[in-house]
Amino acid sequence: MDRELLLEIGTEEIPASWLPGLTTQLGTVLEAKLKEARLTTDEPIETYSTPRRLTVRSARISERQSDLEELVTGPPVSAAFGADGKLTPAGAGFVKKQNATEDQIERVQTPKGEYIGVRKHQRGKAAVDVLPEVLNNVLRGMSFPKQMRWDAMLDDGKGELPFGRPIRWLLYLYGGRVVPFTIGRSPLAAGSRVQEVSTGALTYGHRFLTTSGRAGRAVKVKHFDDYRKRLAEHFVTIDRSERHDRIARELDAESRRRGGRIARSLVGQGMLDEVPDLVEYPVVTSGTFPDEFLRLPEEVLMTTMIHHQHFFPVANDHGKLLPVFLAVLNMEPDQPEIVSRNMERVLTARLRDAQFFFQSDRQQPLTSHQKRLDTVLFHKKIGTYLQKSERVAERAAEIAARVFKAPQIEAFAREAGQLCKADLATDMVRELTELQGTMGGIYAREDGRPEEVWKAIYFHYLPVGVEATAPPTKEQLGKAAVSWAAVSLADKLDTVVSMFAAGERPTGSRDPYGLRRAAQGIVRVLVDLPELTGLDLRLTLADLVTEEPDEVFWSFMADRVRFVLEQRGYDPRNVRAVTHGDPATVSPLVAKRKLETLPEFTESDEFKQLAGLFKRVRNIAKNLESAATDLGGQLTEPAEIELAREVDRIRPLVEAAVASGGGYRQAFAEAAKAGPAVAKFFDDVMVMTDDAKLRDARLRLLKRLEGLILQLADVSEIVPEEK
């Protein structure tokens, strides 16, 4: 008979950004540990969470472990039996160790030869006897962005139990009965006020709300349906999707009551995704702030409300902000007007600070702030932000004039590059660091600088995401699209190149200077350059990097190119195929265009045949430096003559595709048709013949084929050679 398993790990408040990942992870870890324990579950594992609890439930867990039958291998037959056919000491020792008899010995064929073995049958234990170990392994198997030591111990010989947050209670039921388990405390911490955490049938309601008794009191439950019902009675909504939907409904209703609507285009989905993980019982309230603050830049208002207070701004039908905000509380207040008044007081104080900083910064032009960057250190081995801005200005001007071939933009790019870091010296950015770049653009606009300059400053930290839809968009950039691309590339290139020169390189998950993000931003700009700027330029990294970095830098950049393309959903094998060779010569835009076409052919038999044979082509031709103008000898066999014709046939198509940056579909299709000719060549022709001149001609033919296909992709990466 199968029974329900219910586990709730009650903790101190878990950060909202951790909660979605931990909720999923708990279900995955439990499922894996149940499988390891040979406990079967036919129903999908369900997970739930609030800031104070992680819950997982399986509706049906078997009452017993499945029986285990395994074959234990021992020494080789040659060592287990003597010449007389009797067991040697080694064989007899193995049999004794396994508590078996000589009659139970089996002979087992393995890749290393014939061995003796004993087949052992182990009857499964009752689930209640195994589940404590399962919980032990679940607690050990959880991983967190940061772990805490909280003087907890497990009796598994591994000692201390770190966790994301201290565990306050454990609800662990199987078939409605408590599975015994205890988290001990270290000897130095144990005492009357620091107690062990033992499993029970108790959960805890909302910390502040209650219908009877005292708030946050223990609640006894019998099974999951009872658990869910009882928590709801004690003001805990266990299902995250229910909290999300309730918040969305109440936000819309309250904003309509206030005469506006949620400024979703400004807020984005981030706030609505985060707030459900901050509360157990969401309630929406609202408040107002003085109209005078609407004269502040919209970005300042949004940052203050969203990032600092987790308030939702409200806009009118034309998208203009109203002096109204919405807030999501974790309780139903007895006097909501007092709560709103207190929130209004806090927000007004913050906005008054922002107003002061804005007015103080505006007393002098942006260039005056830029001069103060010599006091702001970028890196001790590289220099100040003033020096960085000067480098960015020169590089941006060069990219605009030489790389983009847009000399009319050069002056704009230089000016924007010079001023792009100036806001780091302003009072506003020192207070609201999220607005770096943004405030520089706003102050440049207020100074009367052209759109090509202020928007390039405003957006120069972008892009951050690698998706094609990540901001900025062409519509947002307007006339500043080309100058923005020049400044954005210049800033990110300066960061990556100079940091690598200073010996600062990402290692594992550690990347304190955000070099991966900067490199991915470079690749993303190059991949989407036509869509963002209208410039159809197939740029390589060598076109942009005028320095001479080491091989580690180029390897790092090659990894970032592949990462961005793989994040766009392209097959990693195809990505490797179109980004082969010297990383400096790879064009991310060309790679993307090839990847848009390549999947059409990779599953065809012709293409698979060519891909498999191409490895042989590369191996045979690898010692030749390059294709000669002629083959250097007379081809004689029909198969090699046919392959030479195929090479001559597809050459103009490949070269035209490479020259135009388009037409890859036809080039791949025609290249795939060469597969049979290559196969027949290898079947009928002996490449390494004794005739030196003929051998050289055949090698050069293969080298020509290799060079031609490599202009499209290293197709050997796509389909492994069949054995």
C-alpha cells in the first residue's frame, strides 16, 4: 500500500531571490534521495514555499523498499581457482566475506576478462525505517547561494549541518504519522534556550495574524489537505501561484480605485515575480506623495519606489505617473490608514533626499562632475575613472569612424565616451547606485546635449541580458543607435582588455569585476548590430581589439561568443561548428546567420555523411599549410576527378555566401551534396600512393575541400564520426 509523504522545513526568513530555486531544488533532491533509497513514487512530487517554509509532498510512496539483487564480483577466475579446480585462498576469502557457499559462485564475463561473483538478494526495509536517512540526505543535499553555520549537527558522522537559514521546525509525516528525526546542536551551543529540532506533526501559522489563540502558534496537521486547510485558516497561503494571482488582482483593483493603473511598462515583470516570495498572506494598500516630486525625472521616482521601497507606481491612461503608490503587505492591518500614512512619510523623506541631490547636481554642468573622476579609482593597476573615460572616448571615436565607417558620428561618440562615467561623481548616483549611466544621460540632456550624445550615455551600460529582446531597443535608441553602439562596445572592451592585462580574470563562479557580463554585452551588440543600428557589418573581435592580448583573453572571448549563441537556443554542436578556428577572426553576426540555416541540413543523410567523412579529410590534409593554385599533378582515378569537379562546382557558391554574408542556405545545401563524392573518393582512391607527385595532388585536393567547407563550418563538430 502506498502512503503520502509530507515534509515541511520551517526556517527563518529566506531571501526572496533564493526562494523559487530552492523550492524546485527541494523537490528534485527529495526525488533523487527516494530513488537512491529504493522507495518508489508514482505521483509527481509537489513543492510549495513561503518566506518561512519549504514544503514538498509526494502523494504515494511505497511502504517498503524494492528488493535489491546485485552481483558482487570478486577476483579473476585465474586467481580464484587453482590448476586442480579448487578455490585458492583468494577465492575462498571472497566467498567467506560474502557469507556465501562455493555452490553460489558464478562466472562473470567482463571487459577485463572472466571473474567470479556471488549474486546477493537483499529484502527491502520498511519505508518508516528508511525515511529518516532520506531526510538526512535531503538536508545534506541542499545547496544555497550562501550558507550559514547555526550550531547544528546531524548524527551521520559528518558533523556540522550548514543551511541557508537556521531551521526552526520540521514537519515530517508518512501516512499521517511522524517520522522520527532530530537535528542536534553542538555541545558549546546546547542549553535551555538552544534546543534540538525534532520532527513532529506541527506547523506554524502567520507570525502576526490569527483567528483564535495567539499569532504564530503551532498547528497540528494530519495530512497534506489538512495541512493546506489549516495554514489557510492561520493566514498562510502556501501556493505561490495563488499569492501571485491575488497580488495581481488586488493591485489592479486598488490602482483603478485610485484613478489609474499599474505602470507595468515601467515596473516590468520583476516586481510581480519577486513580491509573492516576500509575503505569506498578501494584502494590497496604497498611499500618495506630494505632487511636487513629479517634477523629478521619472527614473528617480521609479528607482526610489521600486528598488528601495518595493512600492508599485501608478500611471494614468497616457502613461504619466500619478502621485500614488501601491504596496503589498504581509498582513491585514487593523488601521490601514495609519500604515499608509507611515509609508507615505518614509517615501516622502526619500524623495525629498532625491530632490535635494538632483538640484545640487544640476547646479553645475556634467563636465564639472567628469573632472572629479580623478578621485574615483577604477582599479589600482589601471587607474582612475577619469583615465578610463579618456580611453573610452578615444576607442569610441575610433570604432565610429574606422570600424562603423560613420565619421559623422565620431564627434558624438567621443563626447559621449568622455562623459559616460561622469555621473559616478554626482550625489544622486552615490545615493542611488542603480541609476549610474541613466543619470549621466539625464544630466547631459538637461545640459542641452544632442540626442546622439545623451542617449549614448544613458544606455551605455546596456545590454545586460543576452536575449535578442533585452533592452535597449532600436526605438529607445532613436538617432543615437550608432553612437550608443560605439560607446557601449568601447566601455566594455576597455574593461575586459584592461582587466586581463592587469591579471584580473574570472575563475569558476568568481567574477568580481563582471568581465563575463561585459564580454557577453560585446557579443550581443555584434550579433544584433543590424537590428539595433541598421549597420550590416560582419565584424570580428579583431576588428575591435587594437591591443595584442594573450591567448587566455581570446579563449575567454570565444567562450562568451559560444555562450551567447547557445543561450539563444542554438545547438551547442552547431555553435562549435560555426565558431571554429581563431577566435579573433570569428564574426558573431555571421555565426548567428549560419546557425539560422544550419539546422535545416544537420539531420539529412547527405550532411551526416559529409560531416563524418570531413574528419578524415581534416586528418589527412592537416600537414599541408594551404591549398595551392594548382594541384601539382595529374589526377587519374574517376573518383578523384569527380571530387575535383564537386569542389569546383561548390566553390563559387561558398565564396559568394562568404562575401555577401548571406546565401548560406544554398551554400550548405550544395556542400552537403558533395558527401557521396567524398565517400567514393575514400572508397576508390589510395591517397598515400607511392607516386609522390600524384600523392601531393590528392592531398592538395583534400586541402582545397577542407578550406572550402571550413568557410561555412567545421561540420565534423556536428556529427561524430561513426565507428
